[in-house]
Amino acid sequence: MTFAERVASIQSSSGSFLCVGLDIDPAKLPGHLKNHAEPVLEFNRSIIDATKDLVCAYKPNLAFYEAMGENGWRILRETLRMIPKTVLTIGDGKRGDIGNTAAQYARALFDDLGFDSVTLNPYMGFDSVDPFLKNPEKGVFLLALTSNEGSRDFQRLKVGTMPLYEKVVRAAKKWNASNNIGLVVGATHPRELKRIRSLVPTMPILIPGVGSQGGDLAASMRDGGNAEGFLAIINASRSILYASSGTDFAAAARAEASRMRDHMQLIAQTEERAKKKR
Amino acid sequence: MTFAERVASIQSSSGSFLCVGLDIDPAKLPGHLKNHAEPVLEFNRSIIDATKDLVCAYKPNLAFYEAMGENGWRILRETLRMIPKTVLTIGDGKRGDIGNTAAQYARALFDDLGFDSVTLNPYMGFDSVDPFLKNPEKGVFLLALTSNEGSRDFQRLKVGTMPLYEKVVRAAKKWNASNNIGLVVGATHPRELKRIRSLVPTMPILIPGVGSQGGDLAASMRDGGNAEGFLAIINASRSILYASSGTDFAAAARAEASRMRDHMQLIAQTEERAKKKR
């Protein structure tokens, strides 16, 4: 099964489009965990236990683990072991380097840590992506149009008749011989998301920027999915992780994840009905 | 002293423009080290001891350490402790992410590991770079035109009248209020290096791609330096690290580093004389 097929299959069986971003900042953990021997690991375990039946993916953000040094790397490895095999893992590191270096990153993230997929930065071109494409079951999400303000600085620059991010989308399509490339498109750009989906009808699209960053959830679901309504992976991090800072943090995270999952299902069903009417 | 001033000062006092890239692949270590308790650390210690009076900087490539898991992170930290304070350290990780994540990478690389500078990918724009600019003594090298084949895929695309990489160079110049931004320009693009230096007369330029990748050392020195002949940082990795695979690897690394340092000094002096004649 190729990576794109895995995404659709997991979304279909779980009934969820939600990805929880595990961006763990030790300073933001609930106060009562701070005396725990392993506060971050305990937090991750509670979040995963409370949400694993509500999500299609978890996305640990590597920066937050690196900020904890070698201990962070161990916590990341142990966190990945807690995630059921039925849920996708996305190593969000936005790496990108020349071929022999990219091969080392692929070894670290796919072989050593065992991520199902990673995010990559396209700026250095094909040979920086290629070492990640060898196994069709493992996927990459190339940054196309990111959710942040800085996406205006270069990604939207006009190259001939189209913006740079569209060049990236078209390159990704050309490089996708093994059906294991996806894209990252921020929920803060709903119009562009619609256009990008029309260019790549069968690619997974990872969509950050709903929740704390204010992106549009309904538009992300409506315009991010493929013809069958799958392949949009909607990420939320802080709004779920830090839904409560009390001892009820896991229940609060579950409530918020459940609310988002249900809301997305409703949008998907409404959209399905609207399509049948047309 | 700002980061750019530090680079010029270290190059002036050491008489060296050479940066040794510490891209340590355990599979490539000399055979006799493999039974050592800490082969990679012992290798790094030997290379640093053998070359520290010949270089202006060391550039550990993070991918190679990440491929060793939590142990690699520890080795990286201990390696950084072996480098004299008089030599610059460049954390080559090519990171780039939204502001709150970039702040975590800055924390990991500047505060926790203690790098003097890092390489960054510009694709996500200003807010992905800004958290690294807070301390004028710590520097960033933004990828402009990289040494690899894939640099043709996006970096050279025409945006209006200029290539994308020149947009990056101009943005870097605009963002450089604290005099701590530099650029990465591959030695495999000598003509473009000359043009870029004319645009940023006072920025450090990190120049990979001589040695194993075949870039032009003479052109890199001649066209990469500022008016006083400083600020071009010429990186070599594999050609020095793996100059010999025998028990004489450290002496062979020193011989190659010395040859490169001397060659660069000669080019700099010739260039200086040529300038005086004009």
C-alpha cells in the first residue's frame, strides 16, 4: 500500500481527519505534572491515551524535543512507541539538505525513530527530497504554502505566470512516481488550498493553522479533501494540548479533539450530500 | 562585537578561511577506531586536535548526529566542548519553521548546545529567521544558492527580473539590522558568488562545495571575500575527514587542511597584490 493509500485507508477506518501536533513545551505543562519523574512523557502518554481513537495522525514537532537535548530525543522515541500502529506518525522537522545529508536525515527519522512520514522543505530541490522517497509506504509532506505571515516573503512571489508555491506543487506532482508525496498548505490560505487541491487530486495535504493560528476549519475540510472527501489532514496542536492547564488536561484535550473530529465529520457529510444533489 | 565582526576578527587572527565540516559517518571511520569505546568522539577529538590551529570554523552537520539517535546528540554536545573558543562553530541544520517553533530551534542550538551560528532555510520567511537574530553575537547563514544539482529546481527560477536566490539575498540584507546574518552560496556557482558578494559587501558567506563536490577554490576566495579579503568561509568536509582511512587519519587530515589553508592564503595575497597594482 502506498503512503497516499494508507492515509485514505486510516481516515476511512477511523472516521477522522484530525492530526494532533505534539509540540510539547515543558513550560506549558499542567502544574501538577512538574513533580513527576518524566513530566513530558507522562503528558504525551495521557494525551495519546485520551485521543488515539479520535485522530488519524500524530505530528511531533522535532524542535520542541531538540530543545530538551539528548533527553528530548529519548522522549520522542518513547512517545512514538506509545502511538498505535493504526495511527499515522508525521515527523515535523522540515528538513532539506544535499543528497548524502538528506540520506542521513531519512535514516534518523524513518529507520531509527520509525516515523511513517516527515515534513520537508523544498528549497534545495529534488536531490534533497529523493532519499526520502525510496519506500512507497513512507511519505513526505513538502512545504508548499505555509500558515505563517512569512509565507508572503518568498512562497507567493510570482515566477512567470504562477506563484513559487505552485512551482513546488507542480514539481511534487512530477516527483510523485511512488505515490508517497504530500504537501503542507496552511489553513490560513483557503482560496489557494482549493486551487492546489485541483492541481493534485490524489495527494495527501497536511493542513496546519486551524486552532490557535485562526485558519478556517470548514474551508480546509471542504477544499482540502479529494473527490471522496479524504486526504486532508487537519492539524491542531496548542488548542488541544493546552485545552486545560489543570489536572483535567487529558479530559479537556479529549473533549476538544472530539469536538473537532465531530465538526469535521459533519462538514464532510454536508459536503457529501451537497455533491449528490449537484 | 557583532557576528560579522567576529568572523573577520577570527579570520584575521588565525590567518585562515577554512571551515572543517564535521559530517561524521560511523561507516567511514578508520577501521582501527571501531573497537574504541567512543569511535565517533575519538575521531572528532583527533580531527579537532590536528586541525584547530588551521581553521576559522568547524561546522557539525546535524543530520549525521541525529542518525545516531540520543547518543549522537550527546556526541555533538561533547564535540562542541572540544572546540577552542577562538574558533567559530556553525550548526548546520538548515532549520526553518514558524516563529514559536523557530524559537525552540534557537533554544536548542544557541542556548542548549551553544553554537555560535546556524544555517537556516529561508523558504518560510522572516518570522522563521527572526528568533535567531536576537543576540548580535550569534549568527545565521541563510541558504541562498546551494552547491547541489537541486539548486536549479527552485533557487534559480526567475522572479521578475532576478532569480529567487537574489530575492533571498536582498531580504537577508534588509533583515540584517544587527549585522549577524550571513549567506550560504555553493562554490559550484562562481559567477553568481561574485554577483552576490557585490550585493552584500559586509556579510559573511559560507561557501560549501569545494573538495568532494568539485567547486572552484580560487574563485571562491577571490570572489567570496569582502574588500579586505575576509568573510568568505570555505568549507571542506569529506576531503579532510577521510583523507586517510588508516591509523594516520589525523595526520592526513592535518596535511590536507594545511594544504588548503596555505593555498587560500596564497590566493588572498596574490589578490591583495593585484588590487594594489590597480
